[in-house]
Amino acid sequence: MSARRRPPLPYASRSTPWRALPLLIGLSACDGFVGANGPSTIPGQASTGGSTSGVAGAPSSTPNSSETCLPQRRLRKLSPDQFDATVRALQISAPNAAPRLRETLSLSDSTFSSYASRLDMSQPHVSELADAAKTLAAAAIVAGGPAAACALPSAPVECARDFLASFGKIAFRRPLTAAELSSYADYFTEQRKLDDAATSLTSVLRVLFMSPSFLFRTELGEQEDGAQTVRMTQYEIASSIAYYLTDAPPDALLAAAAERAELATPESRAPHVRRLLGEGALGSGLARFFGEYFRTAAVGSVSARDLAIYPDFNSDVARDYGVETQAFFSEVMFQDDARLSTLLTAPYVMVTARTAPYYGISGVSSQSPVRQTPPVAQRAGVFTQ
């Protein structure tokens, strides 16, 4: 029996006060290196969509600071955590892929996980991405999954096209182009001649999850002949804000604002920044930025140099120290005045019951970080936290 050849795969490319915004805008200007100078841009490639630049918009050297412009087109690959957050936005119930993806990346301690040039695509990493795509595609069509209705034997072909248009808009953080939608829909139609609806739709989704438009965020902008700067699209601006602050794709309100072209100026973007940060907890994107800048994760592996002097120091205490630093950032941003000067000079610390004695503080019973003032003026800001 001869096997029928399958068609080729398509390929597509408390609320935060106003005074907190200058600190956020300043942080967004970081070029991607921790404590070092280095290039922050890489050559882009033609496509549409995605995101990322500073929340503040244009660099100071651009002609008009009210426009979100960049000196050069560039791409950013989703970090493992951003990958999982994007999957959650698609309402797919599947195991987190981040741990295995992280194992195949060569992460340097001197750069951020969202560093613009981190485009690692080693063979092991691509294999993990392919495995994740297979898992996600299968999970999307099961009962309760977003594609379940179109995977039924009785589902018309048009169901898949409509699904891919709405699903792809969330996955790519922008609407699919007409050519992209036709490519995916035509591939499904050809696959449907060979397999049932569930298998065919799974094949299409595996391709979608391996698309650069899913795996990468873009700062490719709009094509303008002769322009010396890149004007980011509305969808790129929305993704920039969302991933920078929350490590996740734009929510419904931000995506709708991009669709209505309402993100053209810093003034129009500021309400969304305040809203995303208004949940009363440090956004996961900012938490990652602070954690990577101060390398708080490394604190958990610290051990006492002299157990005779520090007999109670153990891995739980070390882990609390890292958590406390994150809590300190949150305290400054959401409970204090959100000023850089406060971050550097605040006279208080965040402690748990395990760490309070090391600060000379007694009477703390909380297992979560709480704000305390040390008995003597020996602490000042994050560097002595």
C-alpha cells in the first residue's frame, strides 16, 4: 500500500500613582545588559506584529517623543515564562513548558531573560519547542479545549477557519494577515482529505505553535521608505507594555485599545500601565526585571560561612532573603512613593520570622515578608536589604 504524500506545511511568520511612571519609564530604557555595556539591537526581518520597546515610547534621540520609534528593527524571543503565560492566555490546559525550555537555553548571569539579542535556537531548544507544540496542539482539541468544537467529525471546514482567525489573533498578539489565514485554512483543508478533523486540526496547530509570530515578539514596525527610525505598530506597542510589566501577552482591554489605534502617545498608554500595575502586587514582568538585575535567585544557594556563628542559617533562611528583596521592591512601588531615591535609601526592611533575628528584630511571627524598621540606622535601601 502506497502512502499518500502530505501537503507541505505553511509557514507564517492599590493602584500605582502617577509618580511611579517615571521610575517605570526609566527602567524601560535598560539596554539588556546587567552592569555592563553592550549592543541591544539585532537586525530584524520582514514580518508584522508582536512587540517590545520601552513603555515610555520613543528614545530621547527620536524627532518626536510622542511617537514610539526605534533606531533599528529587532526581534525578541519569548522567554520560557513568557511562553507559558502566552499559552495560558489561549486557555489551553497543559503542563508548563518553561522548566524544560529553560534547560536548553544558555542563560548568562550578565543579561536579562528578555534581552533583545537572546535568540538562542540550538537543536535541543528547537526540539523542546517542537515537543511543546505537539503537546499544546493535542491539548487544544480535547473536550473543553478551545478547538474542541472544530475537531468533531461533524464540524464543517469553515469552523476551523473561523477558529484559526480568533485563536491566531491571541497567539500572535495581532490579527492574522489574509495570506496567513488562507495558508493555515488551506493546509487544514488538504489535511482533512487525509485524516479526520481532530488529527488535521492538530497538525495545523503544531505548525502555528512553531511559527516565528508565536515564538517571537517583534519591533519591526511599519514599512516606510527612507525613514531613519522604525515606527512600532499599535499591536507591537501593546505587546511591549504587557510583556514588560506582566511577562504575559496583552489582556483584552489592551488588545482592544491596539485594535482601535489608541496607543499612539505616552498619554494614551499611561492608563493601561497604571491599570496593569493596579492589582496591588508587583507585576511579574517587573519582578523578573528586579530579580535578574539584583540576582535574587542566587541568594537561595548561599550557605553560612561559619555555622558556629550562624547555627540557624539554612536553605529556608536563604530562600526567604531572596523573597524579601522582591517584597521590598513591591513595598516601594505600591505602598511607598515609588521613587528611585526611596528604593536606594528607605530605612525599613522586609523580613520573615526566620530572617528577622539577623536584622536584630524580634517579635516577628509572619512566614511572609512584613515591613519592619531595624533597631539602629544600619540599613538604607535595597543594597542593604
